[in-house]
Amino acid sequence: MDVTDFLRSLDEVLDQEPGTLRPDSRLDDFGWRSLAAVEFIALVDRHFGVEISPGDFARCETVSDLIALLGGRISSSASA
């Protein structure tokens, strides 16, 4: 999954129009509530097979923080 796909998936989780979220978007500005968090955790598990620690997850304030939390699992661009 690349950053564009990740942002598109996160737009869906947060019930936003495609293309709304950017890496510098603050999660609280987009209705980051417990249901969205649960959906995000499911998305990460489904696409990456990774469990996120609640402490690490709670410290995320921006989309970039979520991307960083996943480390190198999200590529910076689409594959050719």
C-alpha cells in the first residue's frame, strides 16, 4: 500500500470525501473518535497484519504520525 492508497482508506474510515486528508492533517479535525480508531486498527490488521499498541496509537495526532507508526510498511509512491 502506498501513501495515496493509505490516505484514501483513511478518508473512508473518517467518512471524508476522497482526497480530503493529507499527511499534515490533524486527526481531531476530522472526527477521530473511538469508532474511527477501531476501524483504523482493523484496516492496519487487514492490510499489514500488524497490531498497534494502544499507547503508540494514542500518541498519534496527525496522519503523518499514523504513517510513521506503520514504519516502512507504507511506500512513498505507487508501484510502476
